[in-house]
Amino acid sequence: MRIVLVGPPGAGKGTQAAYLAKNLAIPHISTGDLFRANISQGTPLGVEAKSYMDAGNLVPDSVTIGMAEDRMEQPDAADGFLLDGFPRNLGQAEALDVYLKGRNLKLDAVLDLEVPEDEVVKRIAGRRICRKDSSHVFHAEYNKPKAEGVCDVCGGELYQRDDDREETVRKRLEVYHTETEPIIDYYKAQDLVVTIPALGKVAEVTQRAMSALENGE
């Protein structure tokens, strides 16, 4: 299967993508991983991306598209893939269509993880990260530490990242509504969108998505 996963920040795309890709036995292709891999390996696209990032500029769509196309050409993606974070705007969606049509391929579904905006803000703004080990993550409401401000695992100080502050989250949502949300209508016109309510436990959301894919909804 060839699937695109979309949804606002805080919808749980990365978590769901990992589970779905494993269940479907297809590679999970995330934009973040693509950038890290290309930059660390010093590929021509990675070098180009880094030059824009170092200058504080946005990486052009052409670079992101090139990375995604290179990854989709890898042998493990021959029978399908799950795209997470790509396409993120109409230009990238159109480029993906051109790429697939040129290979007589097509998308099977676009999974839209639906989460109320207030829940998105609550999820992200409530996150607290350990200064000693950033893999230790807590939440002010959903996963409270035993002692406020102290990591249960190593005793490090818990803090709120600047990116997780409410005003920043709302700005990120504005960008999502402006740039990424239009691709949902683009794919609805192709009858590809499957809306998945993304509230509830991770396993429940995964099951909803798997059921929708199996039933061809």
C-alpha cells in the first residue's frame, strides 16, 4: 500500500506512522528522518538543505521533493510506503502525483488524523522534557511525574521547550491550516481521504486506521 498520513501538530502522526508501517510491513518515510539522513551522510541534497538551514532560510520544496523521491526509489519501498510529513503543501502533493504517475503507481489512501484544536494545544503545551535525557518525556496532565518538575527516571529537571509553549503551538497550527490543510481537499477530490478520529489510546487509533484501510473506507 502507498499511504500519506496527515494531521495537525500533536495529532500523533509519528507514533501512528510507526505502528501502521509495522502492521502493513511497509517503510515509514518521515521528512525529519529524510533530512537527518541526507545531512549526516553528506548527500548533495543534504548539503544543499544544510546551506539553507544554516542561513536560517526555509528549505525549498525542490530539495524536499528530491529527498522523498530518492527514498521512494529504494528497494524496500518497491511494494509500498507510508509518508509522514510529506507532502506538506499543494506543490509537494502535485509533485508526488507526477512522480507516481510516471511510474504507473498511485496512492491507496490519505489518512487524516482528526484532533480538536484545543486538544492539540493541551497535548503539546503540557509536555515536559528532562534536561538530562530528552527521551524522558512527561505531561502536565496525562503523564504527571511523581514530583513536580522532577524526572521520575533520572531525577533531572523537567522543562517546557519554547516550541511547546501555547502561543508557539497556535502559530504552528496557523501554518498547518494555511499550508498543509489544503492538500486534504486536493486528495478528497481524488476520493483518497479517510478521516480517522485521533482521540483515545494509541492502540485504539491504530485499530481505527487499520480497520478503515482493510474495509476500503
